[in-house]
Amino acid sequence: MKRSEFLRISAILGIGMPLLSRCGSTKPEIISQAGEKIIVIGAGAAGLSAAYLLNKKGADVRVLEASDTYGGRIESVKGFTDFTIPVGAEWLHTKEPVLDDMLADSSVEVDVQTTSYNFDLDHGLDAETGERVNLKAIGFSESDLRFTNSSWLDFYEKYILPSIKNKIQYNQIVNTIDYTNKKIEVKTQEKVFTADRVIVTVPVTILKAGEIEFIPALPGKKKEAIENLNLYGGCKCFIAFKEQFYPTCVKIQDEGKGPTRVYFDAAYGKDSKDNVLGLLAVDHYAKAYLSLEDPERINFMLKELDDIFEGQATPNYIKHVFKDWSNDPFAKGTYYPEFSKKTYSAVKSMSQPVEDKLFFAGDLYTDGKNGWSMVHVAAEAAKKTVESLVGKI
Ligand SMILES: Cc1cc2nc3c(=O)[nH]c(=O)nc-3n(C[C@H](O)[C@H](O)[C@H](O)COP(=O)(O)OP(=O)(O)OC[C@H]3O[C@@H](n4cnc5c(N)ncnc54)[C@H](O)[C@@H]3O)c2cc1C
């Protein structure tokens, strides 16, 4: 496969993320002392995993979350259809054992089923040529698994949240982290919290926008890394239809242009009677959708589908749900599958602690060994950070 093709495919749904060679290691020594207070900033995948593992180790942990709920970019909508709608992360881009690794608890049996695509039977449609295309040619691979009976959010709700629910404080928008003294001060719009260590898991866009002031300022290497990272803007939409008139996936992006615009069967692999078509559009492909508001926006999508499927979309339409990630105040974007040396070293730099007081864990704050910008990688980064703080889990 040509590199340009790989890049384009990597961009589709964030799949095929780079598996880079081993380098960078977490500190072998244990940093945290008994009785210390640890604050985790952000209750997305990384923050929740960090709190869960710290709590397991008996650490005194508190999570400060800006929004009124947990999940961050694994946000989901329940009740729209007979399965959870993942308006953020949807695919498991690895193998199932990763879920057991995330729990680090051999006494718990993870009951999560996943479905992989059938590359012999399933097919996509090239909207431009009207031809059937193999899913692999569109960019799906064996490691793109769909949750059969759950979602990323369902997994976190079932296995991670129960032990840490009462450790999370919502509506706490952290705006200052003062690590001048031994006790770190974390300020939100209404309170000041103190801690011995802080784990920052907010998206890089929040740091880029300067929404959190660090006192003293972050070291130059960190600032440079923040400069070199970003999230693509984007959106997702799920449309319920009376009939299924579409194949597994519809390719509507230009060739070789990087980011994604794809319609896909969102009920694929689900125990579902509903017909739901998903749309994921990022970067410049999202602009058309983000520039409109409903009802013009949904009419635009139905027209787009009517043109591809000979007028079948509009008469079959039931309802839809739309998520604008570009304008989500606490995400300001989607994901960042850019594959370059610059991104790799920025991601790695971000995962380094500052003065053994400030720690960073998240989808773009990782050692980069297993790629970046995916849920399981954010969780893995949290695990490594917790291991470096309190020892092997
Ligand atoms: C549309 C979309 C599709 C995706 N598809 C996939 C996929 O199929 N598979 C996959 O593996 N990954 C996918 N991803 C990427 C995946 O969702 C992320 O990599 C992962 O969820 C990031 O987790 P995180 O904990 O690092 O960050 P986040 O989930 O962003 O969590 C950060 C948390 O910090 C909070 N926060 C922000 N600012 C502040 C502040 N000032 N004070 C306190 N809290 C704050 C936020 O509210 C949030 O809860 C997708 C993402 C999007 C948006």
C-alpha cells in the first residue's frame, strides 16, 4: 500500500494508527507517597481510567470535570434507537483483550462482545462512480471492531465508573494550575483545590487555547509540543430510517485528500431492529455540515443521500441526532491521526511529567508506541502514568 493511501486510510475513522518503534519509557521509581492527594483534571477516557486505577491503589484521588457529565469524547446518546449512539468514539481499533488490560483486575470478567466486518460479504459504495468497493479499499481493517452489545461509554459505565462515581466533581472548569510550591493549587471558576500531584487529561485544544494558566509557565518543550498538536474539527450525525437502502459504508470523500467524510451503517453488528446511518466528517469535509443549522442541515444530508440512492433517503427519514465537536467548549475538535515524526515526538513530549508534580495522560499524551488519538490509547496512557506514580498495577 502506498504511503499516501495509508495516510488517507488512517484518517478514515482514525483507523490503522501508526505502530511506532519502542522508545521512551515511564520512570521506574515510584513517585507518590502514602497520604498524598492527587487531582485528575478531566473525566474523559484517560481521566476516568486514571482515577479508577489510582483508587484501586488506595490513593486519595479527586476528578475535576468542566462539563456536567463524564465521558468527554466518548459521549453517547441513549434512547434514540434500541442501541447506544456513540456521537464520539465508536470503533475499538485494536483487539478485545485491551478491555481486560484497562481494568487490571483478573477477578473481573469483561462481558463485552464485538463484531468485525465481513470482508467477503460486506461492501461499500463509491458515491462518485456508483461502484461497489471492498471495505478494505475504503480503509477498514480486521482491527476495526464494533461493539455488539455496548459502546465505549457503556463499557466505562459498567466497569470503571462504579468505584469512582463519588470522586468526580462536575462543572469545575479548571483555569489555573499553580505548581510553584510543594502543594499545588488548582483553581476553577468557583473554587481552589490543593493537591500533591496533578494529572492533566484535558484535550490539547484546551491547552492550545491557553484556557489553563500554568504557574510557572510550562517548559519550552511542552509548549512546542502543544504548538505541534491539534484536533481536527468535525461532526457526527446519526439518521434513523424506515428501511435500509444503503450498504455497509458509503465513500464520499475525494481521493488522497486526508481527512474523512463517510456514511456508514451504524447498526452494523448490533443486536438491533433499527436502521441507522451514521455520518462522520472531519476537517474541511465537516465545513458544509457545520455551516448550516437544522432543518437546512438535515435537508442537505438527505439531498446528498437522495442523489446517491435515487431518492430513497427523504421518504424513509424518521429522525436524527447531530453532534458538533468543533464547537464543543471542552473538546474543540475530534481526533488527530496525523502520522509524522513531528507528531510522534510531540505526543511523546506531552507524556513527560513536569517536576514530578504535573503529569499528562490522554489520547495525545502518550508514549506513542501504539499510536495516538484513540480511546484505548488514552486509557493506556493513564495506566502508564498511574504506574509511574504509585507502582505496578
Ligand atoms: C467524532 C469522533 C470520533 C472518534 N472515533 C473514534 C473511534 O472510533 N475509536 C477510537 O478509539 N477513538 C475515536 N475518537 C477519539 C477518542 O474519542 C479520543 O481519543 C478519546 O476519547 C480521548 O480521551 P481523553 O480522555 O484523552 O480526552 P477527552 O475525552 O477529551 O477528555 C477530556 C475531559 O477533560 C474535560 N475538560 C476540558 N477542559 C477542562 C477544564 N478546563 N477543566 C476541567 N475539565 C476539562 C472535558 O470535558 C473532557 O471530559 C473519536 C473522537 C471523536 C470526537
